[in-house]
Amino acid sequence: MKIAMIGTGYVGLVSGVCFSDFGHDVVCVDKNPDKIEMLERGEVPIYEPGLEQLMATNVAAGRLSFSTDLASAVDGADAVFIAVGTPTRRGDGHADLTYVMAAAEEIARAITGYAVVVTKSTVPLGTNRQVKQAISKANPDADFDVASNPEFLREGAAIDDFMRPDRVVVGVQNDRAADVMQEIYRPLYLREFPIMITDLESAEMIKYAANAFLATKITFINEIAALCERTGADVKMVSKGMGLDGRIGNKFLHAGPGYGGSCFPKDTKALARIGQEHGLPMQITETVIKVNDELRRRMIEKVMDLLDGAAAGKTIAVLGVTFKPNTDDMREAPSLTIVPALIGAGAKVRVVDPQGQHEGKDLLPGVHWFEDAYKAAQNADALVILTEWNEFRALDLKRLAKRMTSPALADLRNIYSPRDARRAGFTRYVSVGRADHFNDG
Ligand SMILES: NC(=O)c1ccc[n+]([C@@H]2O[C@H](COP(=O)([O-])OP(=O)(O)OC[C@H]3O[C@@H](n4cnc5c(N)ncnc54)[C@H](O)[C@@H]3O)[C@@H](O)[C@H]2O)c1
């Protein structure tokens, strides 16, 4: 199959590379010429484990190329995927469809033979029908169908998620489009990964419902964590005990500083908006958004408490600023509210992150970037763990505590136990969802 992938961000690039690895001919298009130049040089503009290698293999095999020229990529393609951003629209929380609709119009002008125009971007109910209308209006002769194919990959594990998905969801209006989509995903079908064919609206809804559900699960355990702190329960034990119940499962039950990232915040807001537009407020999702926002404030209070409420002039070393490990993505990361609040309170903030500096240098003005945790901890007053990168999971706490002016630890990912912290020489400690915080003065 000949595929054009429009948008080479986290989703488009991974999808394009993986489709070429399936054996399809793929052209990845982006309107950002810097990205395309980098890709043509064999460099990957984002950090995603394994992507550079897989990309190089498929470029070398002649199945994968990059271009800014959408028209030539679409010319003769069996399927054209739209994988552009759908950020939150300013003001009303709705998904901003500007990029999707702009891409649809460009595609309309470039379609030559029959093609399926597939929306991979996360889009509200009815968008695929809108795309269809827009293409037909811009090019009444275009021979095409639309399909909705929401993506479920997780940044940091994107290739494995794409190659070994829990399921592939494809919304179509007829068999012709379904056949093309099944041919594209045939390598997965042969390996018995479920491919679910639905109508357009159900496919669009599955994506929002799945993300809102996962955001709800995280937020639920975060709220339980707050109650654990008040009551003496340990949220790690609680989530383990809950997760062992097969009806609940242990995933997305880790208490922390609240969900962030490129999807959950915007997709929960968009779902809430869709509900309001249909006169059916999504009350659970609206509450989840509110509770998650409040949680961010509680995290700031936690760190401030560790400093006895006075951050002015204190030096704080923050470990991890990306929204989760194994990505360079900073969109809606908890660090973007917590770090500025600490700086606003007069603290000097040092940051260590294996991949966050490139994106983070503009997003976190005023911080000092350090290469490793031990250097950042030198003469610091507090250490705050915000993202659980592997290299922060086995820190030599004793070595860290020794070099700090006042050894205080805020472990907002619950990596270390209060016992570990005390034994290592920390005199102050907070985590999430455990009552045994200490402040030995
Ligand atoms: N990031 C994730 O983990 C993830 C997971 C599942 C679904 N999604 C969804 O996938 C979509 C894309 O997300 P992303 O994180 O990859 O976005 P992104 O911002 O990383 O990438 C979007 C790319 O599209 C390009 N673009 C925009 N308009 C274009 C046009 N007309 N022609 C060519 N290129 C164009 C941009 O330059 C950019 O490179 C969103 O709807 C998102 O909700 C994202």
C-alpha cells in the first residue's frame, strides 16, 4: 500500500515509521521544513526509544521518505493519514480542529485516484463527517472515503504499542474503506491483534472515553492518596490491594502529582465540552479535571511545607520535568505549574532531566540545568522528585543527603520509602499518600 502520513509529530512519525516497517511505502509530510530537514539527515526531532534505528532501517530499504510537499505525497496514495495536532482551543476547552481541517483541504486538492482519508488525530464526534464534507466541497470530483483510526500509543513505549497494540480501532462508512484499512493493518491481524471495525462516531468516541477513563482512574487513586495521608493508610498498599482485583487491574493506579501530558488534559476538556454541547454534561470527567487541577496546588503546598513555608533564597533541586519518563514531551507536565510556583516564592531551582532540557529551556525560564542529581544536590535545601526516570530510581540517597545543606526530600512519585530516606540521613521527607512524613527539624 502507498501511504501519505500528514504530520510527523509523536503520533505521525511513529505511525509512518511502523507502517513502513510493515512493508508499505510511506511518505511522511510535515509543514515544518526544519523537521523534514532533520528527518532527511536521519535525525529524529523527538525523543522516542528505538525510533531512530527503525527509521534508518526503513529509509535504507527505500520504503520511507520525508517531504514538505503534501500534494506529491498524496498523489496516488491508497490512504492519507491526518496526524496533526488537536490542542485545546483557547477560551472554551474544545479541541482545536484548525490543523485537521486545513490538512483536509490541502488533501482535497491533491487527491488523484481513490484514497481513504484517515483521521488518526484525536477528534470530537462528527469530525470525520466534517472532513468528508470539506473534501467534497473543495474537490467535488474527488474519489475517496473517510475513516477514523484513533491512536492509542503511549509516548516512551510508542513503537511497541504500535507494533503490539491491545486493539486497533477503525471507523468506516463502507466495505471499500474497511478493506483498505484491513490491508494496511494486515501484519497485525495475522499476529492476532484485534482489529475492531466500527462506525465513524463510535471510533471517535472510543478514543475520548478510553482517555477520560484512564484519567479518572489516576485521579481516583490520587484522591484516595490524599485521604490515606490523613488517616494513616499507605496508598502503595491500597493500590496494590485494589489492583490485584481482576475487575480493577493494577495499571494507572499509582499515586503521584496528577496527570499531565499531551493527551489526558486536552482530551478530558474536549469530552467535557462535547457533553455540554449535547446538553449532557460529563459530570465525572468535569470533576476529574477539577480534582486534578487542585492536586497540582496540593503538590506545591507539600514542597512548601517541607521548607516550613519559606522558599525565598532556598535552593531546590528538581529531578525530572518531562510529563513522564522516556519522552522529551513537556506538554502539561506537572513541572510547568510546580517549578514556576517555587521560583515565584523566591526559590532558586536547579533541574535535572535526561531529555527535558531541549523543550524545557523555554518553558521553564529561570531554572539552572544540571547534568546529574548529585551535582544538583550540592548545597541544596531540598530535593524534589517529579518524574520517575530510571536513573532516579536507584539514587544513592546517602550520597545525596550528605552534600545538601538541609537534607529534605519530596518524593512525589513514591520511589523511596520514608525508612530509606531517614536511614540515608534525610531529616525531612514527604511523599504522596503516606502518613509517615517526617520533619526532624
Ligand atoms: N502524543 C501522543 O502520545 C498521542 C497519542 C495518541 C493520540 N494522539 C493524538 O494524535 C494527534 C497528533 O499528536 P502529536 O502529539 O503527534 O502532535 P505533534 O504536535 O507532536 O505533531 C503534529 C505535527 O503536525 C504538523 N502539521 C500540522 N499541520 C500540518 C499540515 N497541514 N501539514 C503537514 N503537517 C502539519 C506539525 O508541524 C507537527 O509536526 C493529536 O490529535 C493527539 O491528540 C497523540
